[in-house]
Amino acid sequence: MKWRVAAALVALTALVLLVQDIPLAAYLRTVESNRINTELQRDAFVIAGRSVQVLQSATAQTNPALDVLVNEYAKAEGAQVAVVDATGTVVASSDPRVAVGTSLENRNEIQAALRDETATGERDSAVGDFSLQYVAVPVLSGPQTLGAVRLTYPTSELQSRVNDRVRGIGIVAGLTLLAAIAVAFLLAGTITRPLRRLQETTAQLARGNLSARAETDSGAPELRQLGRDLNVMANRLDGLIEAQRSFAGDASHQLRTPLTALRLRLDQAADMLTIDPTAASEPLDDARAETERLQHVIDGLLRLARAEGQQQDLTVVDLTLVARERFAIWQPLAEEQDVRLELSAPTLALIKAVPAAPEQILDNYLDNALSVSPPGSTVLVTIVESTASVAPTTTLLVSDSGPGLSSEQRTRAFDRFWSIREDNAGTGLGLAIVRQLADASQATVELRESVNGGIEAVAVFQRT
């Protein structure tokens, strides 16, 4: 991946350089060509100005000063110079192939210059197989045209001068591309190194090493957040697997007892059927009771499994309405046990919870409270809304007058299969289900000591 990222960055840089430098090079080539042509025209006019006095004399074709001028210029600039008089006859030349006295009247550029025009352009050389860039300007003395000056320059030399300028852009582009390659590899390493570590962490998790965790203190902010999310997932996965192991161990232990007792009762009944069929009814009744207990345990395990799997979105629930509806259900049982149910709640108490969680939490609290409340006592259900402006909550309290629990017992009461009852009537799963439903609803639960000596079961929900 590092190579692919680096290659992509280098390719992007190369594309930017091409898009930028190709038009720039073309523009620079045009500007440089125009500049050279302008310089040639300037030099031609300078030579023309210095040729006026010579062309006005009768000894123009044998003037050593003019010969020195054109030869020095040709030596310094590399251009060939030809000076002609008004008839187009060469009076001075730096090109040995164009002798003094040669007529250039038939040249288009000379004809244009003798018409007081400046001529520039490119043509093939008449004395060689190469191309020439030329400039021809008139030699003027007032309104009179005394002659013309022509400068010729090999096109290849001009292109070489232009290419020298353009080559600088290529060198800069090459250096830029080399720098981009170095930066691309550094950046690719910076990007891919945390990704590689994340990949190694996920590979360890896939192999079963649930203690593997991603680093979250280096790399880009997005990669650090990805590492934190991966760690959260790993923690949750580790917790779920550990919970499943614990659940499987606890469930097998709890199911073994009623199954063993059921097998013993059935064996007793089978033995007694041959000896005393009437007496066999007692172990059969015991077996039926163990079957019912086993059914309770299985039902509790299913409810706990569903509670642990709660991943639903929170919804708005009126806790007061829930309490009144559940009161109507539990009231007959409370009256049968001579226990009074009382409710203290506001008219409306909106909370956030997963669907059906408040009903099941209240049912478990009331079931436990009624099971320990003596006749003539009161079970009080209270709903209190906090007045805090930050993170407001609504608290559900169920208080009884039972025997109560010690501090250690109140802490352990939410563990799976824990029960203080010795009659095997309970499964020890009710409060474990309450805690799972509370966690799914982002609520908290606990048991406190009631002012009446019993238990005050508490559930704190988020308020809307």
C-alpha cells in the first residue's frame, strides 16, 4: 500500500507539472523568440545608423571602418551582416559567401527594406542547406533611402538559445518531481504505518488474541479515531465473550441441579412402581416440581439472553403511565398477600429507554418486594424527577418492609443465579435481567437500605 500511495502522489505531482509547465514552456519559447527578433532589429537599426555616413560617400564599397563594424558584430553575436546601397549592391559583408559587389536586389527582404519597410522572417539559405532567421531594415537619411542592412542568423542557433531558456523550466520541474518523490514516500509511510499497525491488531483479534489493542497516540486524527473505535469494539467483544463463558458456566451449573434432582425423583418413582405404586406418587410430584423449577430457570435464561442482546434505539416513555398500568396488574396479588401498594408520581414523567424495559424493571422490583413483604406492610413506588439543568434524570424507587439485605448482599444481588432464598423458588436471574435492561437503556440500577428496614430498589433513567 505504501508504494501505491507514493506512486499516486508522484503521479499527481507529475500531472500538475505537465499541465503547468507545457503551456509555460510554449509561452516562454514564444516570448524568447520575439525577444531575439527584437534584439536583431535593434542591432540592425544601430548598424544602419552607423552606415549612413559611409553610404553617403563615394567610397562605400572600400570603406574599412564599415568592414570592421560588421565583422566585429558578426564575431560577437554570431549573426551575418550585409550592408547594401540603394541599388541593392553589397558594400560590406561579414559572410564570406556574400562578396562585396554582389547584388541582393532580388531578395524580398532587401526589396522591402529599400521601400522603407522593416522585414523579418525565416527562409532557407541560398548558399547552404540550412534555415535562416533574417531582419532587414532601411538606411535612411532624412526622406532619402541610402540602402539597407540585413542580419541573418541560423535558425538552429536561435532555437538553441530559446531551448537554453526553456531547459531551465525542465530542470526546475525535474527537481520538483524528485522532491515530490521524497515527500511522497515520507507521507506514504506516515499514512500507511498506522494503517499497518491497525491491520496487525485486527489480525491478532481474528486469531483469537482478544488482548490486542490498537495504538491511538500517533497518526492522523481520523486514524487515531479509527484505533479508538477498534479498541472499543475489541473491549466489547472481549466482554461479550467473557460474559458468554461465564453465562455458559453458570447456566450449566444451575441446570445440573434440577436435572439431577429430576433424574433421582424419576428413578425413585420407577423403583417404587414395582413395590408400592401408591407411594410412587410422591416422587412423581417432586419430579413435577423440579420440572417446573427447570422451566423457570430456562425462561429466565431466555429473558436474560434477550436482555443482553438489546441493541435498540432509545424511545420516549412515560414512566408514570407505565407505573399505573403495572399497578393494575399487581394489585390483585398484593391484596391476596395483604400487602398495600402505594404510588407517588408526577402527572407526566418522560424518560428515554428501550421499548418494554421500564415495565420489566418495575415488574422485577415489585415481584421481589411482594415476595419478602410481610402481611399488613406497604410497598411504596415513587417516581422523582431531578431539577438539575445538566443531564436531568428521573428516578424510580420501590421500597418494601422486608428483612432487607446486607451491603455485600445488595451488591451481589444483580449477579446471575445469585439468590438469598433457600426454598429454590427463585432462579436468581431477575435482577440480572434488570441490570441488562438498564444498561441497554443507558440507565443505572442499585439496591439501597430502606428507611423501613427493607430494600429500596432504584433505577435512574435519562429524562427527555
